[in-house]
Amino acid sequence: MRINKNWWNKDQKRSLTDNASAIAFIAWRAAQESLLALENADFQTDTLKQRVLVMQEFLFFLIHVTDRWCYGNISDEERSAFIIDMAKHNARTLQASMEDIEGVKDYKQPFFDLMNQRLSDYADLPFDEESQEPSFQMRAYLGSCVADVMGERHNKWIQDHVVELEGHECVDNLRKGFDSLFRPAFETI
């Protein structure tokens, strides 16, 4: 995945909200790439809504991984504000996408409700602090959530595919942007 890893005006100080918006955009793109990779591996989606719901599962995973990366690098208040801003940005993007697919109604609240459940579930799973990588258990949970969205036809193999490939790939795509855009901000906050 190709992403812009630098701010246009490097001399301008960026707020947490600016950084959260940029990282949220990169997470959205990483979720899109993961969806396309699944489809290219012959895991068929049947509707546009199903495609967005698969991306949503990857977003929850990436939001949680971002939270783990922020932990200990910025204050708890800043970390909370950053993750909330990131989630709000992704919810706005999801809202616009779902309105195009399903019509106008509130898609944000269901997004936040499910996100809170997923983040709570991910919080109970181990995270490799040394390598800053999600554990096998976290990737397996992501695979299970994606399999639920994809349906019975793909349940047998998609979880393994997500654990072995897409769980790593989406994190690697997010890390590229996070390391170059936000991590340098740790020193200036």
C-alpha cells in the first residue's frame, strides 16, 4: 500500500487531532487493502455493505493496535483524546460510505457500540510489547470477527488467512504511517 508518510509543511506543529485524522485515514486505507487482499484470495463478498462491515472489523483492530502503540508514549488523557479523535474520523468516513450504500440514517452509533465491545475484547488479549505486534490471539479474534461478517461459506478458511497474512499486513501498513507521522510527535508533546 502506498501512503503519504510526510506532512506537506514539515515546519508546522501538528495537534493530536491532526495526527489522529491522518492515522485514521491510513487505517481506513489499510482496512481497504485488507479487504481487497481477501477478495483477491477468492474470499467473495456479496454486497457493498458486507465489504464495509469487513473493513470495519479491520478498523477496530487497527484502532486498538494504535492505542497500544500510544500507551506509555503520551499521557493517558492525550492517548484517550487521540483514540477518540481517530475513531470519530473513521466513524464519519463509515457514515458517508454507508449512506451511499444503504441510505441516510445513523451508522455512527452502531459503529461506536460495536467498537467499544471489540476494543474491550482486544484489551483482554496479549500484545507483544517488545516487538509492538499484536499477538496470535488478537489476530485470531480479528479472523473470527471477519469470518462472522463473511458468513458460513468462508468460515472454514478465512480465519486462518487473516491470522497468517492480513492481520500482519494491515498492521504493517498502519505502522508505516504511524512511525513517520505520529511517533516523531511523541518527542514534541
